Amino acid sequence: MATINDVAKRANVSPATVSRVLNGYSIVSTKTRNAVYSAIEELGYKPGKRGRTATHQISRTIMVITFGQWPTVIEGITDAALEAGFDSIIINTKPGLTPSFMSYIDSGFIDGIILHNIMLEHKVLNSLMNKCPLVQCGDCQNISGGNLVDYDNEKAAYDLTEHLIAKGRKRLAFISLETVYGHKLKFLIQRTSGFRKALQNHGLEVNPAFIIRTTLAPRFGFNEYLTAENKVIEDILSLDENSRPDGIVFTSDMLAVCCMRIAQRLNIEIPKDLSVVAFDNTAYCQVTDQKISSLVWPAYEMGYKASELLTKIIDKKITEPKRIMLDYKMVLRDTD
């Protein structure tokens, strides 16, 4: 039976684009939409039916427990779940909160759980694992024999940094959010490690003042956080020309945009005087006059693979723990 991935391959687009065509998004071009419809017809692809399976004729449901806004990951999760005949319940919570979602699980209506970018107390995590199958997607805790879908954040940061070194940059800085509501995010710590290793392996100085890790505190709103980040960036770019960084790795496209605007105000030319690269490859990369070079991580595929793995575990098609590491790529534009 054809899957959404088969359709994507035949139409030469991403699975996320196929999903957007099926869900009626207007942002997809007519040419692409027609290619997707042709592939669907050729392969005989039939999208999953919500909530019921042909064999069980009962509603089957997975729960996604996540922290933050990750629509493309969630889209991948729900698409794969539908193809396998599962509904999805999305619980968006914060680290450290009382796990009210346990009542859903204790009710017996949840067949499996995906933890996405959230760290839970060990007693809560152990309780979940004892109740139903569980797959971690993205930022995760070390679970012996656990199921995981992710990509190598440390290597991704290493590769971005090494790219700037290959461009002749020597005074490199790294600016990243690290702590959110009192909880350190593991994937951001891994990116910091990748940055350090790239400098060390190429014999460059690791300047502690150029590794800036910031905090989003509960008492701060997002505007206050951005104001603080802008000050951090302006302070480091206001250093003497021979002391300031000649390249910066950001773990967010949004912060890279802030940097571009500050650099312009300080008459720092990009990329002549300063190279800028970032993570995520969001629409922010396209809003500046010079398009930002950024790393694309497989958001849709992570969600899809995590959901596909979970439903196969539930249906006992997979009985051994699996760790799936996905590829990423750099999209180089005007700023490196």
C-alpha cells in the first residue's frame, strides 16, 4: 500500500508538501499541486481514515506530549497516525508542571505516547513507560532500551561552524537560548558542544566570552526576551573591529535576523566583515535583504517517523527498541 512518502518521491516534493496539498493549503503552487495529484492517482494512494481501522473498527489513539510550537513536526505525526488508522491527541505543556495528562492515559483510551522536546521527571517518565508504548522525538532523556527519532544536533552545529572556518573565519561566536523556564534544553547544549569541538579540532581559540547562552524565564514575555537578545548581540558587535567576532552561529533564524539589522545599523557589512549562519531555515531567512544561510533539520520527517514507529510498536510489527537518526542539510545563501 502506497504511503505519503511514496507520493512525495514520485512527485519529487517533500512529504510535508504532499500533506499541505491534501489539507488544501493555498500556498502550494498549481504546478506542484498537479504533480502531487498525478502521483496520488498513479500510486493509488488513499489517505488514512480518521479514528478507525478496517480490522478493529474501534477508535485508536496516540497522545503527543510536547513543549512549544512545532506545527511541522505535529503535522508529520498526525499524518502518519492517520495512515495507520489512529487519532492523535496533542498535549502542549511546560517542564515541571503537574502532569494532568496522566488522567487521559489512566483512562485506558491511549494506545501509545510520543514525547516531543520535553523532559519529564523520572518518576513520571517511568510511569508512562509502564502504561503503554512510548517513542521520544527530538530533545530526550537517556532511556536504556528506549525508542528515539532525532537528528545529530552536535554534528549539525559542528558542520555549520566548520563551514565558517573553511570561509576563513577565525573569531567565531555562538549565541543560543539554553534555559527555558528553568530547564536546560538538551539539544541546545549539544549544539554548543558541536561548536566547541569544531573550533578545537581546527586549532582555533574557544573564547568563553563568545559563547553566549541565554535564558527565557517565566517572568519574561517574548518581547522582553527579544529585547535582551538584541542587547547581547549589539554588545558583542560593538567591540573593536579587531576584537569582535567575524562569524556567528545562531541556533535560531529569528536571532540571525536581529543580528542582520543591528549589523546594518553599526555599518558592519555582511558577509564581508561578518558571516552569519543559523538553524531552522524558517521564513525569517527570507525577510532580510540578504537571505540568511541556515541549517534545515527534518521537522516533518521526525514527526512522521516517530508516529510510524509508535504505531508499528503498538501493532507489534516492531518488537525491539529502535533509534532512528535522520539527515539534515545546510542551505547556503547570502550571509556566509
